[in-house]
Amino acid sequence: MSLNTLLTAAITKGALRATRKPIATLRGDIADLKRQVADLKRLLRALQKDATRPVKQASAPEAETETAKPSRIRPTGKMVRKLRQRLGLTQVEMAELIGVSGLTISKWETSPGRIMLRSRTLEALAKVKGMGKREVNAAREKAKQP
């Protein structure tokens, strides 16, 4: 091997190492921006759909019901683990709150990427995500009482 090829290989390897972390943060930012764009597109479609509808007197209560819908979350194994640790729960305790088994929580936490859940389970997870430690403890105490 010549000195040129060795130097080229070393420079390439060093450049890849130096750019890996900044690129990873940029990928996260890009993913956030894509989510925001998708939300804005959904909002635009809903507004365009409402604009084409004939105006009714009962349109105000419909808008209130749309805002009352729970926010959708996109759960990942990492998010479930951090949530459980933030609330100071074991996997079994977390499972009881959500309505699944402890093994399910374990599988969720070790799975890479997004977790696909049923709507009922997703709503329960979103509810737990919105709770604090005191609310979780109160919910657990309430569930223990006969």
C-alpha cells in the first residue's frame, strides 16, 4: 500500500467519526420538523374541509369536540422506559396502570423504534404519560381498594 492510500483512508475514517454526532442531532431535528409539517398539513386539510362545508348554527360545538380529543403520542421503547423511571415504577406496576402484562412492558422497553399499540392501550399510555408521581400513586392506591 502506498502512503497516499493510507493517508486517504485515515482521513476518511477520522472525518466520519467527527461528523457522526452532529449528523445524529440533525436527523433528530429533521424528524421533529417532519412531524410539525405533517401536523400542519392535517390542520390545513381540516380547515379546507371546514371551509367547503355550508355554515350551520351548530358548527361551534363540533369545534369544541375536536379540541377535546386526546393528543396522539408515538411511543418508543426508550420513551416507555424513561416514563417508567421518571414515575418511579416497576415494570409490573406500570403494566397494571396501563392494563397490560409486565412482560409486555419489558418487550416494549427493549424494542427498537416505534411501538405499534392498540388504540385502547395507546390512550392508557397517553393518560399515564400525562400523570405525575402523586397522581400515579393515587391511581395505584385507588386500584388496590376493593
